[in-house]
Amino acid sequence: MNQLPHITKNFTFEGEVTSTGLYGNGHINETHLVITVDDAGKERQYILQKINKRVFKDPAGLMGNYALVTEHLRKNILARGGDALRETLTLVKTVDGKNFFVDDDGEFWRATLFIVDSASFDKVERPEQFYQSGVAFGNFQALLRDFPAHLLAETIVNFHNTPDRFRQFSEAVAADVKGRASSVSDEIAFVREREGFMRLFEDAYAAGKLPLRVTHNDTKLNNILFDKNTGDPVCIIDLDTIMPGYAINDFGDSIRFGATTALEDETDLSKVNFDIGLFEIYTKGFLEGANGGLTEAEIAYLPESAIMMTLECGARFLTDHLQGDTYFRISRENHNLDRARNQFKLVSDMEKALPEMHKIVEKYAK
């Protein structure tokens, strides 16, 4: 039975709903495009989503974060003369004034305005796009620099707590439930040799050197909408993983998947290389977008953040391989091991390039 007519009636859409249909290629939430027409014949478009409760265990907390952050973005965008209806997501209230609707099956739904004349891209097609994505996520930090991050719920606990990821890795090695540890001794040693480094950011935070920020935690290119006419970045989307964290982790994760010459699961490691040119392009954009909104310590740690996020991701892939591939989806034998080796090759490249990476950051931080 199609529940969408009942769901849509619980949101304050303008006009009558004339059509609904599945939209996009996301793999987590169920997304629909809703089209309405008012009495004057004006058509409007909305995005309606069912939140995946299997992935997001606290949808109410998630939506609390969503509402707080988008309202803060709206305030600051308007203050600088921007278009808040295009430059941030706009939640549509339910008929009883809430930010989400819970249906009879206990499923959580939300609705936002559709941002017209915009497009997203699944991969970087030209270096300029990577620069623009840096500008977009740097600007995201600038707009939220005065937001009290401690107000946000930690919807995925310890998501980028790298020492805790090392703990999980160590437990997986010790348990060795699939008997795979002996065949990956080199990879295990690679992670263990960097245990001290993996504490760097948590130690810096404890010492008061790193501030808590609003972090996006999924800084892929396809989470940015670009203007179809100008090609400029318009809006950051997919705010489900918004949490308190370190701004540098968002930067580092962008470099991890963006400044490489190969896909994340490429098995020929001779094709897997860290691209220092792409690192420079993104750094330039990110610091321009942040526009002075980062502390000196945050800027100084940007190169290390690229290594940290790549190492953490590789350790997670290796952990999942040791545990029997229970978290990341695989399509072949040793898929997660291939991914781990891929990430460790990038870590090695980045470690060698670290002095040059620092020079690039200093160049654009002036």
C-alpha cells in the first residue's frame, strides 16, 4: 500500500500534491521528489525522505542537529546578504509544527525545499571542481564558526575517534575470528607502528589546542550542489552525519578520497598515488572558503589530518576484514583487505610528502 499520500498530508507543502516519485541514487535514505501546484498554477518542488533507522539509531537527535545547523546557516547567510533558500537546506514543517513526521510504523520522515537549477557530481571531472569543493566546505566552516558545537548530539558515537578505532582494530586482531591475522601480518604491523600518531588529535583537543566544531563527516563531491548556470557551489547537502568534531577531519577526509590517482579499491598499488597537485588545489579552496575561520593550530594540523583520516579508514577496512566483512559491503574475496592496502599506500605517500604539504598550507594560510 502506498503511504505517500498520507505522509505528504502531514507536511505544510504549498499547494496540492500532483506527483511523487523516487529521486536520486542514494543508498541509505529513501528519497522522493514531491511536486505541488497552488491555486494560481505555480509549481513547487520538495524533497521527501524516510530516514534509515538501521543506519541512524537516533533519528530524533539527528533531526535536532539538522534543524539547529540549518537555522544557524540561514541566519548567517542572510546576514551577509546571501540567498538562504538556495545556500542551505530549508526544512518544511509538519502540520503540527515539527521538523519531522513519524508514521504509524514508527518511520521518520522529513521534507526540504528542492533547490532548483542545481546539480551534483559523483566524481571530480576537472581539477576546478575539486578546488570549488574545497571552497564550499571551507565556507561551511566559516558560516558555522560561531555555532556552539557542544549542543549537537553525537549521532554516531566516536565516529572519528581514531584511538578508539585503534582499540577496535586491536581487539579484532586478538580475537582473529576468521583466522586471517597471520596472512596480514605486514598490514597489522603498519597500523601498530602508527599507534602513537593516531592519538595526535585527541591529545591536542585534551590540551586545548583543537576546538570542537560542527563537522559534516561526509565531504564527498556529490554532497555539494552546484549552480547549473555558473558552475559555482551553491549548497552543502546530506547533513545526516552532522556532529561535533574537528574541522580538520573534514578536510582530511576530502584529501583522502579526492587527492588520489585511483579508486579506493584499486588492487594495482602502482596506480595508487597521492596527488600533491590536487592537495594544493583543495587546500587553496578550503582556506579561501574558511576565510580566517580556523585557528592557527587547526591550519597547522591540516597535512596531518589527511594522513590521519586515510590511516583511520585503512584501519577500519582491515578491522572489517579480520572480523569477516560485517560492516563494509564487499563484492569479491579480500575486498576490504584490498581497500586497506590501497589506503596504506596513500598513507606512505603522504608521509613522504609531509614537508611539502606543510609548505603548501603555509603558502595559502598567509
